[in-house]
Amino acid sequence: MADYSVVNVMSTNQTTDNLSRADMLLWVNQSLNLKYTKIEEMCSGAAYAQFLDLLFPTALISLKKVKFNSKLEHEYIQNWKYVQGCFKKIGIDKVIPIDRLIKGRFQDNFEFIQWFKKFFEANYQGGEYDPISARQGVKVSTGSGPVKKTAPTQRAAQPRAARPPAQRVGAAGATRNNNQAARENVEVAELKLKVNETEIAIASLEKERDFYFEKLRNIEVICQEPENKDNDGISRILEILYATEDGFEAPEGEGGEEEEQAFPGEEGLIDDGDEGQYY
């Protein structure tokens, strides 16, 4: 892992400047030429990816992998996975609570941005940065021309200027002594993220399954109407609906040639709740 001379920080009530949400938004919007109106919008993770590009230009952060206009949780997760990977690559000893941040709750996102603001101040080296060009013109918001690499508020700049260099070095040394524990925490966070991704995928598949099952059930009901009883075309549709593959075992008491010809008023073919007929 390359040495990016990272100064790791901790965020506590004593070490974090008490900036308001308005101050935080102003800092984010000025630094990255965005137009966020709520702290909750930071839940996508996109802004943090670009902040890393701003702070560590030699880390080769690929903003092409970032979805700046993401609206869905699984897109947020992809952004945050990339940010967490960049943290690991750069040497940032911080476990990102992805499962909480993607929910878009104010408190979780405000606490995280408070930590990141302090981290930014400890690691910023100055220079010019054009955020719009960096994200290749992706229209997250409108802005004019290159802006300062930090574009910090005056209130944010004062603590950074007053910080004794010796304190920064000491903080970095103390944190790096805990690298092993930090890496283990990152691994745990990554495993939790995988579980979260799996749960989201399962929920999506179940929703899709229920959608198509309802369509098939409606088709079945129409086919079973009395006027369609002797229709050859309808019979073929029912054959397709009830067809099975090798190894498929129909639930006991269902299927069979006689049942396939039943219509309302006769013995039913399948129970409404038996989704297995279609899968």
C-alpha cells in the first residue's frame, strides 16, 4: 500500500468544531460545486469519493465508478463500497457505517460528515481543483469555472491554522499503532455490507416474483371462465401454465389431466396461494 502520509483523526464532542448543518452544506457545495440542500443527500457517498480525489490526487481515484445521480440504495452501496476501498488503499483508519448512512437519516449522516470535515482539515494540502472537470461534467449541479481546492469557510480554516504540527504527528503515530484493529474493523464492515446487499437483492427478487405471479394468476382466472372451457387455444395456454420440468414435484393433490380441464364450479386446479405451479 502506498504511503499517502495520512493523518487519521477521531471525532468527539471535544475535537469536532460545532458547525451547523448550514455551515457543513456550504462547505460541501463550495468545495465540490454542488447544490445540496440537505445533509441527508450525503447518503449516496458520491461527494465523499470526490473529496478523496481532491485530497489525494496521487491515489488515482476513479470518479467514473461513482454514481453522482444515484437515487436507489443499491447504487448508494456501490458508491460506498468504492469509498471504503479507497479508504483502505489510502490508509484511512475509519470504518464506514454504510448500512446506516444509506438510509438517509440526518443524525447518522451528520455525525459522519462531522468526522470527515475534521479529517479533511488535517489532510488538506491546498492547491487548485476543478470539481466539474474532475467528474467529467456530470450534471449534479451547476457552477462556474474552477474553484479553490478546498473552498473552506473561514470558520473552518481557523482551527487548522492553529493546530500545532507536533500534535498532528503524534495523533498519526498513535493511530497507526492500531492499524491491525482498524483493518479487522474494516473487514467486519465489508461482511456486514455483503449481508445488506444480499438482503436487498432477495427483497427485489421477491417483489419481482410476486409481480409476475399475479399476472399468471390473472391469466389463469380468465382461462377458467366457463365460456373458455371448450376453446382449444385456452386449453393450450393452460397446458403451458401447468407444465413441469424434469425433477419438479407438484404439491400433493394438484396437477393431473382431469384437474387441467376443471373450471369454476368444478374442483379447482390450484390453490391461490400455491406459487409453486409457476416456478
